[in-house]
Amino acid sequence: MLYSIYEAQRAMFEPYRIAAQGLKGVFNHPFTPPAFSHFSKTFDAGAELIEDALKRRGKPDWEIHDCDIDGVRVPVTIDIAVETPFGNLVHFNRQTQKADPKVLLVAPMSGHFSTLLRGTVRGLIDHHDVYVTDWADMAMTPLQHGEFSLDDYIALMLRFMRHLGPDLHVIAVCQPAPIVLSTIAVLAAESPDEAPRTMTLMGGPVDPAAAQTVVTELAEKRPYSWFKNNCISRVPLFYPGAGRQVYPGFLQISAFMAMNAGRHINAHIDMFRHLVEGDGESADAHRRFYDEYLAVMDIPAQFYLDTIDRVFQRRCIATGTMTWQGKKVDPAAITKTALLTIEGEMDDISAPGQTFAAHALCSGLAASAKEHYLQQQVGHYGIFNGRKWRQFILPRISTFIRQHTSL
């Protein structure tokens, strides 16, 4: 019902979006006499803001076509290495013979498309052979493919890791950090020789109780039944995934924006001002950010509920009660996969301490195989995107990977 109401609301506002789009074209046309007046610029800026707020955003493009290898621009193709209904393993295939460390970048399945990690991939690709988990929008996945639970996620990660082989370095960004830790623990217990060489866990809730945030408070205050009854909806009939139970992407982005509502309101006011002043470069930067940030996908209902229950409420990984397909998952079984954890000082989604908790859980690793880095003056998204990612965090990850690589 919730999803249908949302779609009805979007349909209701669509004529307004079209009208705003048309008016924008009229008032900024150079042959319109008042086009360069302050009134026209103001009216045009308002129309563009309305059109931008109401438009539908599909999956963004990766926009990665080449990379820099030893000062030479090298073409990059994006190939599907493993295809599944719930997400593909994609390879950023550099057209070079150079052998660099193989990296599996695990994107969060938390409402945004994997392209949110575009800046992360761009940073890594110059010196690494990069693979990424490209999760599917459940609104586009037919019901015939069944459900997708947290256990299914771990099974798929095992499939991806085994496909890529043991000479692998895994980087988990945000939400998948505890799940990747569990996957590698399973692999270490079942087939120690197949375990990756390193795992880098970045700003993820390995132990949500280690530091409280708005996210952990919500999980503590609300029972599991509240999330099931209020956050899960069925995909409407006109989508390929019709009838599938999902956690809708529009709910997730609403929650994210509510956490920093003032910042987002001010950003849109700034965009309006830039448009009126003719500062197209600043307005374009704003537009590019929100075209990515507001492009959302639906998440499998069972996976979402399992994450609430097992990661946040019962803290199964942190308390040693995590299981996979009925078998105990013990991070202490990890003895060959070196660990690097990275946190942001100002992270208000996975606060400092939550990811560092992995060090105590991986008691089978020698101290020399464990590293931790806290980046000062950076929030959640700054851990894997932006200037400090490129300048401080990326070099540390690359050095860590090289220390544990044999090519």
C-alpha cells in the first residue's frame, strides 16, 4: 500500500514537473526579450529547482572509460564477470598487460546504486585490478527468482570470492563490512587456502553498540515487528518485480535526508542562488551530486529485516552468535587474511569504534596482520569519496594491499 501511495503521489506531481520543464525552456531562451532580466533568471531558477526535485532518476552511469597507468591513459571496459538476478560481479577491465593487485570492492546494498562508489573506483583503478558488486534494483527483479536473505548474500559473496581466487583483496564499504567479515570467516573455516589475502572494512557496523548513532538508536528503540510492519511494501504491478516484498529506496533516502535536513535545504537554496547569479559550474556540481544521491533502488525485504535483526538488534557478529546456513560463524577462524579497518572521525552513520570492533573478533590474526586508521575531520561519505579519500585513505589502503601481495 505504501509503495502504491508513493507512486500515486509521483503521478500526481508529474504535470507540475512537465510544466516547470517547459517554463524553464521559455524563460531562458535567448530570443525571449526578458531572458536576461533578473526576473527571468529568478523564475528560470525556480522552475529548474522544481523540475529537478520532481524528476525520476534511474541508475546512473559509471562514467569510467579510462584510467592512468604509469602516466599513460588506458581504455577501460566494464564487463560482467558473474551475472545473477540479485546483482552482478562487474570487472573494470583495463586494456593493459600490467599485473596489479586484484581488488573486490563490495558496495552497500542500502538503497543507493553501486555507482555511488564511482569516486572509490576511480581512485583504485589506476593501481589495482578492480571488481565491484553491482546490486540489482529489486523493483526490476521478477518474483520468480525468489527471496534474497542475509544468508543468500553471504552465499553470493562466497561465489564471487571463489570465482576471483585467493590472490584477492576485499574492500567493504559501510553496510557490508560485518557481512564481508562473516563471509571470510566462513571461507577461512571451510577452505583456508581460498581465503583472500586482505580485507579492508570501511565505516561499517561490525558492532553497532560500540558507538551510538541515530541509526543504532532507531534499531534499539523499535522492535523487529515495527520494521516489518512499517518499512516493508510490495512492488506495484507496473514494475518487472511486481509483488516482491522490498524495503523501498524512497524510504531509505528519506531517512538519510532527514538526518541532515538543514544541510540539504541549504544546498538547494545555494543552487537557486547559483542559477540566478549565472554560476553554472557550481549549479552543475550540485546537480551531479543530487542526481547520484537521489537515485535509489529497492532492497530485498528479507535481507533488510535480517540486517535489522542480526546485525543491529541482536548484534550476532559482535556477540559470537552469528550463523550461516545453521553453522556457527567465528571470525577467530581467520588466520591468513590481514585486516585493515578505516573510520571517519565525524561519521554519524557508522561512528568510530563500530568498525574497529573487528580487531577483537579476529583473534586468530597476529597483531602484525591488523591495522586501523582513523581519518580526522571526515564524515561517512568522505571515507570513500572526495579529497581526503584520494589524499590520505587511498594511499594507506594501497600500501596495505601491496604489503600483502605476491605478483
